[in-house]
Amino acid sequence: MPIKTMSEYWIISAPGDKTCQQTFDTMNNLTSKQHNLCSNYKFHIPDLKVGTLDQLVGLSDDLGKLDTYVEQITRKVAMYLGEVLEDQRDKLQENLQANNSPGPPDEVMPCRHHNRLKHLSLRHQRKHQHTHHQNNPLHYHPHHHHQLPMDIKADLPLYLTRFQWDMAKYPIKQSLRNIADIISKQIGQIDGDLKTKSQAYNNLKGNLQNLEKKKTGSLLTRNLADLVKKEHFILDSEYLTTLLVIVPKAMANDWLANYEKITDMIVPRSSQLIKEDPDYCLFNVTLFKKVTEEFKLHARERKFIVRDFVYNEEELAAGKNEMTKLMTDKKKQFGPLVRWLKVNFSEAFCALIHVKALRVFVESVLRYGLPVNFQAILIEPNKKSVKRLRDVLNQLYGHLDGASAGGHVSSADNVDIPGLGFGQSEYYPYVFYKVNIDMVEQTKL
């Protein structure tokens, strides 16, 4: 029987051992191979520019806000795509794709940091990194890995488990702050465009729904234009007019027996049943124009309601044309809008995972110090093993932080030190962030 997994993934990081591969293997053997608590994947983060400690502390807080904002917009795009799909909403999940290519298999990726840098200063380390990239052009160059074409569609778990940094969109030569700004502007643009596009489409949909609503519902309120025919009316008469009257169904016989007596000057046997619904009947009646107001008044006293309606073929045709035009406009806009939403969902989701990568990087440097030496790991917990997995991870990494060696520190015990993640509601001795890929209904543990 297959083990149930969740829509929630965890990204953690731990300090590098002799090699980053060793860090991964130790964790993977304990959590996955020995106890079968989860599936683990290396989460590849490139050699980003570290900057100064002050910059990292300030950026850590800002990245938390950016994370929330990007996830909010990603979900907003997903939810609106569901709205637009309407009766095809069951196809929403298959339309939520990440269109950047999955990355290479783990074994292709070199260990991202080198322990021989352990005693170098920040300045020397950054100089080494620059030289290292010049001397090793294959290092993290996306075109040298065995990968799928950049326009390939990947479902969200595949994109996440084979995450590869998008060098073209988020150049790693830029500072961390600049990369965060690029993502913020990109998502702000998507948010603004979504507002404009959704408002235009919703207005069109609303107008169409109003017209459709008028074609259905009670005879008291619905549009009567598509129910009546020319022969139901006396037209172009100087003295006579035809009215449409709504009669409660239980009083239909009363109407037929007495309508000629409501006022004088009613044409005998001029009333016929045109339409009925569960509650009401629609009758016409012809009378002299001069008694119209008197007839309306006395009809209302008997609970017969005269609807305001003038038979005009040009106006009726225009109404039908408006309906046709709105339906045509909606169909025309549907395809491009769905395509835009799919593309921009992918953009937003990919940006969200890049923000998570930035947060892991910044938090790892702040916690584990310089030189940069940590292994980021993506964990897919098995549904029934979450608590046990937490215990095992705390046994493995509890020594990293004496204050929380016993495991999870509650938010009440947290001391909020900017940039060190202590203000989070969940704090563990290892760097930890959640990724929930259920973009429609956020599931909780």
C-alpha cells in the first residue's frame, strides 16, 4: 500500500560536514532509509552574494514579508483561474503547472561549498568564489546539465523536488536585496495586471449573468421579451392597447371569469394564457388606452399585476443581439485569460520557491556563520509520520542550539531577534520553512 504524503513540504538546512553530500546522506539514512518517515531531495541553492551581517539581518525580515506577499498573489491567481474555469473547475489542478524546467538529478550537482574555505575571511571567501566561477565555468551553469527544455510543463511537486535556480530571471551576480526587489516588482506587476483583467472579465460576466437572470425566474420579475409574439398584441391602433398581466396561478380561473368586468371598455374574449410557471400565469388583455391607469389600479386590488411592457421589434432584436454579443465577447476573452492565468501562476509559483531559497540561504548564513557551508534539503513528509520525523530531526540537529535541544520551542518562549527567525511561530534548531503546494485549499498539518 503506498504511503500517503501531504501537499506540504519542508525545506531545512544543516551545517555541512566534511562534504555537503555527507550532510545529506546522514540525514537521509536516518529519516528515510532507516525509518521511512519521508522522502528527501537536495535543494540546490547557488553561490549567492552574502553581503554584510547588517544587510542579512534586515533582509531576513523583509524576505518574510515578501514570502507572504508572493504566496498570497500565487494563491489569488490560482483561485481566480478556478473561478474563470467555472464548470471545468475540476481541471484546475492540472492547469496549475510550473513551466520552468526541473533541475538535474542530484548526482550531477557539485557540492555547493568547500570546507577548505573554513578559515577564510568573508572578503577572501568572496574573492575565492569569484575566481572559482571564472576557473570553473561549468559550476552551476544551467546549460551544462541534462535538463528538459525551458518551456516544459512540470507539475508542482516535480518542479519543487528538482528545483533549479533561474539564472536568467534572478542573476546571482546581483546582491540578495536586488534579487528580492526583482521578485517583488515581478509579483507586483502580476498583481496589478490580475486586478485589471479580472475586473474587465467580471464586468462582462456580470452583465451576461444579469441578462440570463432576466430570462429565468419568476414571471413577476423576468424579462418577458422571449415569451411573447407579435400576434399577442394589438399594434398601431389609435384607441386600443394590449397589456400583459401576471396572475397568481391559484386565481387563473378568477381572472378568466372576471377580467372583462375590472373596468369598462375592455375588449371581450381578448385575454389568452401566454405562459405559466409554478406560481404565476402570464395573460394578455386588450382595452381602450384611456382606461389603462384605471385598469392597473383595480387589477392590483384583485392581486393581478400589470407588467410594464411595450412590444417593439427593434428593441427586442437589440436585446437579443446584446446577449449574443456578450456571449461572443466572453468566449473570445476566455482563452487568452486562461492562458495568461496559467503563465502567471507558473511565474508566481516559481518566484515563491526562489523566495524560499533566499530565506534558507540568509537564515543559514545567520545561524551557521561564515564561510557559507550548509546543505539545504527538501523533505516530503509521510502523512502519518510527522511527529516522529520531528523527533528524529531534533535528535540529529538538537546540538546546534542548546536552547531548543529538547525540540520545538513554542512561540511563547521565543525571543524575537530580528533576522534570526526566532519570532517565527515555529522555531527548530535547524533552519526550517514550509512550502504548501496545495494552491486551492490550504491544508493544515
